[in-house]
Amino acid sequence: MKKQWWHDKVAYQIYPKSFCDSNGDGIGDIPGIISKLDYLKELGVDIVWISPMYKSPLADQGYDISDYYSIDPRFGTMEDMERLIMEAKRRDMYILMDLVVNHCSDEHEWFQKAVQDPDGKYGNFFYIRDRKEGEPLPCNWRSYFGGPVWEPLPGHPDKQYLHVFHKKQPDLNWENPEVREEVYKNIRWWMEKGLGGFRIDAIINIKKKLPFSDYPADRDDGLSYIGNMLEEAQGIGDFLGEMQEKAFRPYQAFTVGEVFNAKEEEIKNFIGDDGYFSSMFDFAGTCYGKSGKGWYDSRKYLTPDEYKSCIFQTQRKIGDMGMISNIIENHDEPRGVCHYIRPEDLCEASKKLLAGVYFLLKGLPFIYQGQEIGMENMKFTSRDEIDDISTLDEYQVALDAGKSEEEALEMASAFSRDNARTPMQWDAGENAGFTTGTPWLHVNPNYTSINVAAQKDDEDSVLSFYKKLARLRKNPVYKDTLVYGECIPYLEEEENLIAYERAGEKRLLILANLQKDSKTVALPAPAEEVLLNNLKIVNFTDETRQEIALAPYQFVVVEIL
Ligand code: TEU
Ligand code: CA
């Protein structure tokens, strides 16, 4: 693998609406982010991906953009954005913005012009089809947010437009070269402002299998999961290769794709040395146990052995072909400590264990805001507490499937995107120090015990453990091994043990005992040095230091000979 500037970095995702509010309107903003750059630098962060802050009606919290060349006044001004980029650069940090180009907002001027003249230039910027009253829709795909992907074009009852997400997010027609050129122009415009690159939103959806056709209905609604079509769509590489060549490569942009369905044979094309993207996220754990019926029928959390199988499956699939980006959560997912740790195993030690297990895998570690202090899921007590459009859809799907309101709420608490969107918990003061106003979304009541202020000076806190992980990754003695060393699963069959070797210039063994009982583990070679431990002591069972009695929820990194 060709070495790249970003390979040895640590990345962080900010969901700006919930990160830090500087002006008391209850909404996080750019000046708030700038005020926390030193906090991120001290955490060990180099690359910061910020979810969308472009002008938007916020129908999907900013993933519905109405002007790609602007900053929404709720988040600040373009000058604020330029100052953020400059302040980050001063700290040797890089800013990534979110590239959301599978769709735009229905309030974007392109769509407004398409509504005015569906047969004109901008009509072809979207997928608009004739459909006479009573005729079937062009296809029976289900939107990611529920219901058909077709909506009547405003003012044209005999025309429909495609939206694979919300109806306020009309899909852009990537078959139209004018659309693609507009996207590439915008990317170059932002790169000229000094961005480090982009996270690429929902990009697997830009290539549709045309002409539109039905797939077997997989629910009583008569619709079909859109993934069925995506499996058959061919040629996305033509678009992605063109974007890489015309927009990203000229700026050596760092790009990380939100790619859920890359086939093994496609990995090299996606993230190889000359791939469409620099990296893409590992969603194996995210997708594990998801049911086609909906969240209500999906696995609320994984066992240690299920999580282990996910991370090793990806590590084996990627190998040395490229650099994957490792996560345990993001703004679309439940909090990782509530999804990858069984409820009965959730504690400070297991939170640090999970942090170590994913962070030291081969790949670029992304920390999602609040993950570094072990933030947890919300407990919804009523439907009215739910903000997220995806959760509201899944709540109804659960009720339609015959679940009680209580069961539907429990499902929402386990999967809702709101879990990751409650305000960042800075301290135990009002609104967790996020805002002096009324937060746009309720603060998790556990902020009084889980917050930055309570952890930043505590050597044994989750926050301090993340700092130690980042320091170990950057330690000149071990950096090359942790960045480029092979990841070799160890004692994979051992129940509740997640263990792997990172083999490069050095040999590092990562051992994680994710259970309430102790577990004695033989090492493949004598332990030279204990590099990291989430507990106070490491109990070698003999003086040869070739066997460890791991305590419950113990995580250790040892250098072996
Ligand atoms: O998500 C893309 C995606 O695949 C969604 O189906 C996601 O898995 C779903 O929202 C989970 O409930 C991206 C963004 O990350 C998401 O926040 C946006 O809502 C979506 O695209 C549309 O832009
Ligand atoms: Ca604000």
C-alpha cells in the first residue's frame, strides 16, 4: 500500500447541531466548534469530519442542502467557516465537510426550476416521470425513511419525482453530465478554501438500475428494500472514477466514503492506491443483525463473539489493499457502548475495552463526538421525545407490525439516530454546558455523571483512556506497527475473548476479556512490556510472562518478542 499523509492520523466526527452552542440559541455552531479545537487537539485528533452546515431547511438535519455554496445562518457565516479552517490548520488539523450529492433539498433552486419547467434543463437534474392518475408508480422501491420513493411533482399531478430518502430530498440525476459537473465544481470550490477533504454521503445510491422496475415486495406495504436494486445496478465506478479524477485527485483530498455494500472484488477499486476514495467506513458491525422487517425485529446489541466476527471479517477482507476507517458509532447509529456491549456488561472498564479493541485495529480510527467520554443511549419515555424522521418511521413500522407502544419505544431507544444527536455533555452544569439557551434536542439525563469536566483530570477515565490510545498510535516506537502492521486474529474461538496481534516492526498483542468472569490466556510468546491496561495491574501467572489471568473486562496491550 502506498503511504499517505493521513494514514497515521486520528479522526473525529462532529455533529455540529449538538456539539457546542456559542450564542445561546440552543443550536451548536461554528464559533462553538472553534472554541473546542484545543480540546480536540489534546484528545489527539488530527482530522475533523463535520456533518453538513450548508444552507438547509433541516428536513433531514442538514442532509438536505438548498445551497452548496453557503453556510446555514444557524451554524454561522462563511467567514466563520473560513476562520475554522484557518484555526484548524494552525493546529495541524484538517477539516472534512460532508459531501451530500445523491440528492439536494427540494428548496434548492435547481429543483424549484425543475418544478417550473419539468421539461427544461433542470427537469433533467432529477428523476421525473409521467404517471397518470390510477397508473402504478414507476417502481415499488421503499424509501430509507419509509413509503414509496415517488412523490407528485408540485403543480404537476401527472408527474412524479424520485427521492430515495425523504420527499424533501429529491435525487439528483447522476446520468446527466451537467449534474456531475456541478458537483465537481462545488468540490473544487471548497477544496480551494483549504478543506482537507470530504466524507461522502450515501454515495452508493447515485447509480440506479434503469429503466425503473419493481422488485419483489418484502413487506405488506407492497414495496421492496432499495438494496435489492442497488445490488443489480452496474457502473457506479464510472461516476466515482470521474469524480476522483476531476475533483479529488487534483487537490490530494482525503475522502472517506459511506459505502455499505462494497463487494470483495470491488474493494481495490474503492479504496486501493488509485481508488475512488481514500478510505471507507467499516459498517460490518453496524449492519450485523439488522432485519429487513425493520428495527423492531433487529438485534439490539451484539455478543462479544458476534462483534469479534464482524471486525475480523473486515480486517481479512481489506488486508493490505487499502486503509479502512474504523468506528463504533456515528450520527446515524446508537451509541457504540450500548450496541457492542451487552447491557449486563456495561461499565467503565468495558467502555475502555471496546475503545481499545476498535481503535488499535488496522485502519483510521474515527471517534464520534461524545464517544470519548462513553456517552450512552437515551431512554425514550414517549413518542413525543423522538425527533429523528428515520426513528419516527421505524416507530410506526413497529406499531404496524403489532408491537405495543412500549415495545416500539424500547426499539426506538435501542436504534434511534437521536441517541447520537443529544447534546455533547461538557459538564454537569445546565444543559451539560452545551448551551445557555434551550437545547434543540433534550440532553441525556445522565450528563450529571457522564461529561468531559468530570473526566478530563481523571487518569482512569474513559476520556483519558482515549488519549492514551491516541498517544500509543503515535508513539514513534510502535506507530509503524499500529498503522501498517498486519492484524492477525488470536484465539478467535475463545468465547468472549477479542484478541489480535498487530505484526510489523514490533509484535503487539491486544487482549480483551469482554465478560464478567476472569479468563486465563496463554500468549504466543513471552510478554516484553505492558503498553496499555484499562485496569490497575496485569496478572502474569508465571515468571516467564507467557500467560495472563485477565480480570473481568480487562483490556491489555503487550509487546511480545
Ligand atoms: O445515511 C445514508 C444511509 O444509508 C441511511 O439509510 C442511514 O443508514 C439511515 O439514515 C439510518 O437510519 C446518510 C447520512 O449519514 C444520513 O444522516 C442521512 O439521513 C442520509 O444519508 C441522507 O442524506
Ligand atoms: Ca448557536
